[in-house]
Amino acid sequence: MTHAAEPRPSAAPSAQHASTPPRPLRAGRAAALSGTIIVPGDKSISHRALIFGLLSVGETRVSGLLEGEDVLRTAAAARALGATVDHLAPGEWRVRGLGIGTLLEPEAPLDFGNAGTGSRLMMGVIGGHPITARFDGDASLRKRPMGRILDPLRRMGVEVLDVAAGERMPLTIRGARDCIPITYETPVASAQIKSAVLFCGLNAPGETVVIEREASRDHTEKMLAFFGAEVRSEPFGAHGRRVVLKGRPELVPQPIRVPADPSSAAFPIVAALIVPGSEIVVRAVMMNPLRTGLITTLREMGGDIVELDRREEGGEIVADLRVRHSDLRGVDVPAERAPSMIDEYPILAVAAAFAAGETRMNGLQELRVKESDRLQAVADGLAANGIAHRIEGDDLVVGGLAGARRGGGLVRTHMDHRIAMSFLVMGLAADAPVAVDDTAFIATSFPDFLPLMTRLGGNFA
Ligand code: S3P
């Protein structure tokens, strides 16, 4: 097999964060933001594009791939499993995959850096192959729970050879020789759990079924269908889905165009809403309804966000969003909306800090197991900047203090890109500058955040 002759590096594609000195930064009050930007490709779809390339025989071309550190780790892992992954031009990638059932055993541990999604999805992929792989990550990823992935995989025949205390990384798994198709109801709404089970089920005979009480993002199901698998997704209960996948399909390579990431667009959108006089356009933002909870919420708060040109691109609805500064008011965000805006609560908390009246965000328990304990990190950041707030159980309540002086604090980011970006956005509209202790991790998801925000008129030093 020619692939065997390829070097299969599993080492990190870029510097280890642990040894990178922190890069602090301050954001100060900005004049009106203006201009048109396009944010990078969606992180969820970018990870999956590389994985689908790995799992289909032949050549998968990807355009608009997010070249953030998290996704580059997935590219490195795909190479370590035998794929040839080539970077052709900015955003343009080619994956020559091996197909389901023929992945090679990686020669070295797979280091996923900060990337929860890449590592958890790859556990599912490897779980469906009779190979052994060790998974590791940086200090943030080593704190995140992996039992939620290992539990269903064990039921599918995966052996966990070693695992750090509390079912955390570093860990080693041996994939199933004869993968068992299961029916699995996820304990929390998580596209990562759903996707790991489905990826493992690709090499199981018969039907693998995943039931979710609250629907999470559906990129894996959509891409499975696009690559030729037999998969169906039906409503389940009031807000859920039941996904049924027939195992052992032959995935056929397809061209993938990655749409702009709504979770990255969230930062310039909120910046324009809170900086007086602003008017910006964020182009071609993916509007998949399982990802647009923040837009819904910001509109309920009175945010002036208009879709200029709604259209379909590469199997997803996208729209150019025109955003103008708005007088926001506090709202109650229902818990069932959480899966569709799970990564957007830190930046919503910033919008809420500039709204009249209280904003209550219900059901945020999953925020505690993201790149940081985001519920606590957001609360601490708000506290450092004089914003009234309280945590009530799993809910966060922000604002309600008219005339408060905002800003002037130093925010601890805890290796979390979204905490860093959110509080830098706060600084653009605050009364005093907002400092963050480290911007290095922004490169995991939005490497050109600072140049793009500066182009709109952002003020960073
Ligand atoms: C993701 C799912 C979400 C999200 C993460 C990306 C994905 O995590 O927070 O950034 O691509 O599947 P959970 O599935 O754990 O909620």
C-alpha cells in the first residue's frame, strides 16, 4: 500500500502551548466599527471534512477549511492514520483517504492540543478499527471529561487500555475488531458524543442508532448522507432527534465547501451591536438552524441584524448579515436553546452587559466542561469589569444595573479562545480598557481575529 510509505507524523503541527509564553492584550474603547468582512470556515465542518476525507477511498477536495490550530491537529491525526493530507493554497486542501476499515495504527501518540472536538470525533473513528491509539492534549484538554465518549464506545466493543483519573486524557484505546451496532441515548445534548458513536458505527454491521432529547448540530449526519451513507434523522419527542445509520457504507469522496463559522461571526456581530455608531456586514455566515441560537437571542434583545442575501452554498444556508449598533434589552434565554448556541454564551454575556435590564441564561451546565469552566470564567471576567451578575444553579444572570461603569479589569482566559475574544470585544465598548491575560489560544479557532477586528476599527494594544 503506497500510503504506508508516507510519513505519518502525529506530532503537533505547531508549537506546544504549554511552552509558549502568554500573549496578554488590552482592548480599548473604539470609534464606530464599519466595513465588510468574512470570517474563517466553520470549525465543526472543517474537522469533519478531514475525517470524511480519511474515511473515503480516493480524493476529497476541501475549500474554505479553517486553518486554526485545532483543525491542523485533526489533519495531523488523519495523516497518522494513513491519509495523505495536502495543503494546496490558503483554505484549499486535498485528502487522499483509505476508506472505512483500513486505517493504519498510528506510530506515536495523537496530540490534539486544545481540541475537544477533533479528539472526541477521532476516538469514534479509531474505535471502529482494530488498532491501538494513544490520545493526549494540552492542560485544558487533559481536564475535560472523556467518559461521555468512552462509555458508548465500550458498549460497541472498544477497549480502554489506560486512562487518567476521572476518565481523562492521556488515554489509550484499542478499537473494536468486530464493532457492535448499538442504540444509544446521549446523556447530554452533544454533537461530539453523537458523532463519535456514528463514526464508530460506520464499521459496524447493521444499524447504529443515536437518540438525543435535545437536537445538537447535525453536520455529521448531513455529511454522512452527502458522502453516500444510508442515514436518516427523525424527530424524537418535543426537541429531539433519532439518527439511524446503516453500517459499512462505501463513502464516496465529495467536494466540500466550508461555510463561514457562525461561532466566529458572533464576535464581530456583538462588537457592532455594542459599539455606538457601528454598521458592519459579515459575509456568507452559515445559518444552519441548529447553530443560530445567538442570532435569535440578539434579535429578541433588540439587535438590528438583517439578512441581506439568504442562499444555499455547499448544502448549508448562508447569509450576509448587516449589523448595526442597537440599544439592547435583557431577555430570558430558554434552556432548550442552549445546544444551538452552546459556544456563544461568553459573547452573549458581553452583549448582556450592555443591555438594559437583566438577561437570564438558563441551563448552562455544559459550559462547565468546555475549554475552561466557562460559566465560572465568564462570571469572573464580568466581576473583574464591574458588571453585575450572579450564578444561580446552572443559570447565569447578567446586568440590570443602569449607569454602571464597565471595564478596567484583567480577565483570566484559562487557555480558552472564546473567553479571550469575548472580553476583548467587551473592551471595545467599555468605559475603561479590558485586558486579557493570554490571546495565544485565539489561534485554535479564529487565527485572524485581531487583524479582522482591527480592520473594522477595533482598538487593541
Ligand atoms: C462541536 C460540538 C459542541 C461544541 C464544540 C463543537 C462539534 O460540543 O461546543 O465547539 O463540532 O461537534 P458538544 O457536542 O460537546 O456540546
